[in-house]
Amino acid sequence: MDRLFFFPEEKKEKLVEMGYRPIQPSDIANFAPYYHGMQGGWSSPMSFMAMIAWGNALTFYYKIIGEYAVFVGWDATDDRMTVLPFVGAYDRNKVAETFQALKKDFAVLRFRIIITDMQEWMRPYYDSIPGAKWEQWKNDDLNDYFYRVESFLSFRGKSGQNGRFFRKNYSFEVRELREDDLKEIEDFIREIWCGNKDCETCNYGCNLDCVRNIIPVLTKLHGFGLLVRVDGRIAGYCIGSRVGRRALIQFQNTRPEYKGLGVFMYEECSRRFLKGCKWVCLGEDMGIPGIRTYKSRLAPHEWVPRFEYRYVGR
């Protein structure tokens, strides 16, 4: 990874004094009603699991302000404080009230308000805040991929890109991920990911840190995961979480020689963990052409852009 910029201690202390608390896995139950109340979808980085997973590079604190759970995150890769879109049932007046309270807090801390991971349906609520002016920053690499859950069970695709191909051509075993699998997953990541890339490639956090942060508390995070072996050797894994009828498959790695393994794991997740879910998100493509092409061809999908909204004053 690139050099990290750690949260200045004096500002961290002040943030805590103002009522913000670092999130912990045990907090998830407190936030479930706020997520359920949202009228639209939210991006993969807004999921509770993602906030726990990326905690070493993007450390989140929360405060209940008015009707919303407000998450602020110190981005150690960019040396800045960011804010996620408010979590809760959106109402123009209530969003405005919470924003004004947040603005006062950030003025004391001398932080600029930068709302990350916005989606289009949220924009009107922030635009209607009296006197507020915004600057939009959009990165074409930041797009989430949403699919109907049944799409994976009916997906056939071309040969080598579907679960049938994997089932037919490999001798495999699959089981649910356990806490004691962490060491094997770490070794697997070092082999197939770290062994082929420099740390500078992981400019938004370390994959090893992610699995260390979430696998030991996977059940507390309402998470799920699969481990697949081919001929007795680990071939891939995937980890996800769900809230109500929405699910995310957020972390996975596979050996490239096993064609169809990715879709096979999505199918297995659908059968084992996603009963009653309507949508599943596979996260972003990070601007990598191969990932973008793969996710676009997988199944009928909705490609949802995200953007930053930067407050520029009145």
C-alpha cells in the first residue's frame, strides 16, 4: 500500500468528545432499522461489513443525529475525513436538520464535508437543503453492479463462464467458511494476489487486513462465506453479507485456471444464503477492464454509478 496518513490524535479525541464512536461488529443490530428505512439502495462501501473490513485504511465513527445514523470515516489513504450518505428513511426536512448539525461539528473540527458513495436517488434530498451548494466529483471507476438473485440460478453464459462448466469439468468440494479457515485464506491471498502485485496496487486497503477483520466476526456481521477446493487444493473463496432483501458479495479470490468458478460460487451463495433476497451487489470494478467486462456479461444487471458530493458553502 501507499503510505498511510494516520488520524491526528488531537482531532480524534475531539471527535470522540463530540459524541462520535468507533464502530464495532457488535453495533450492527443498532443500525439495522436505519438501513431498513432507506427508500433506495446503497453502495457496497456503505454496508456495515465493508466499514469493518476496511477499518485499517478507512476508519469509521458514528453518531446518531436526529433520525439518521451518520458515519464519518478517516481516509488514511487520502489524508481526509469523509462522510457516508445518511442512513435512515429520507425526508427533506430531516436530512436538512441532520446536515446542519453535522456542519456545526465539522466546523469545530475544521473538516470539509465530503459525502462519498452517493447515488442519484439521494441527490434531491441534499440539493434541497436551504442555502447549501454542492460540487459533484464523479469517478467512472466507481460503479456498483446489482443483479436479481435468480439471475445467477438461470445464468448460462458462454462456455467457461458458467457454473455448469465448473461442475462438469472439475472434482470439487464446497463448504461454508469458518473462523478457523483464516490462516488458509491468508496463505491463499499471499499466493494468488500478493505474489503477483506490489502493495502499491492495493491503494485502498489490504486484502489480508480485510479478511483478518471480518472472518473472526463473520456471524456477528450477518455475513456468509464459501470455501471451494479442487482436487483437495483451495481454489477460491467468497464472503458477503445481507440486510433484509438486499445482499452483497464483497470479497473473493479465485485461481484463474478454474473456469466458471466465480459464477459457481454466486450460484451456491444464492442457494445457501440468499433465500428471500431480491437483489445482490457484486461491488465495483475498480476501473479494471477485465473485471468490468466480466461483471457486465454475467447476467442481466443494473450498473449503478456512485459519486462524491462536496459541500462548497452557501
